[in-house]
Amino acid sequence: MVENTMKEVRMVDVAQMDEEAFFQRLYVEHRKLYSIAFSYLRTEADALEVVQEASCRAWIKRKKLKDEQAFTSWVIRITINCCMDELRRKKRVFPAETLIETAAQEMKSNERIDLERAMDRLKPKYRHVVILKYYQDMTTAQIASVLQKPEGTVKTWLREGLKQLREYL
């Protein structure tokens, strides 16, 4: 009886330590996840919400992660997917406030707004690669790991994305 109780206590301790280790790793990546989310969504509130959602999804799906070395790219991929879900949701909902903001922004014209508009026109696969390369300063090998694509494909997408950006700008 005492042995069974001790085994249960040990199992609980290991589970708590696993949870603590998971959230410690997530905490280390928090700033990177936020900056990725912000580069996609461009508002602090939406970026924070997406990081929260990505953290929850990662926690729920943590048992699917086979290699702990891939944690960073795995959680970045989850964050990008959450960003894409949020962008799709926003396309369906178009509040009147956004119309006023858009009209006010149309009056302004500077390089940053032009760049944002050009980035919006890129195909999603090119946008992902350009954001990860130039906004997150990731290498092509890291991007390939995050997007689960061959390095050659990432290089091609990067070249095409930059080519399209030059045309739009």
C-alpha cells in the first residue's frame, strides 16, 4: 500500500517537473513568438492573443513533439498557424472602425506603409520565408526546419518573394 502511494507521488512529481520544464522553454521563446505574431498581425493585442493561443495549443499537443531539439521550430510553426487562423478570421469580420483606420492610412504614404502593403500582396509561402529571414533573422536551415520544407525550396521561395517585393515597390 505504501509502495503504491510512493509511486503515485513520484509520477506526480515527474509530471509537474515536465510541466515546469515545458513552460520554462516556452518562456525562453516568448519574445520571439511575440515578434513573429506582431509581424503578421501588426497589433499588440492580436499578437499577445495569438501567443497565448499558440502556448495553449503547444501545451495540448506537447506529446506529439518527438524530438525536444525541435521545440523552437515546432512552437514557431504553431504560432504561424495561429496567426494564419487569426488573419482568416479577420477577413470574415470587417468592423466599421477598420474602414475609418484604412481610410486614414490611405492618406499617408511612407516607406514602411509601402513595405507593409507589398508584404500583404505576397503569396503566404513567400511572406512566411521573408518574415522569418528578415524580421526574425533566421537562417535558411532554421526556416526549413520551421516550415518543414527542404532548404532548396526555402531558398527558392525567398528569391521569389524578394523578386515580387521589388516589383511591388
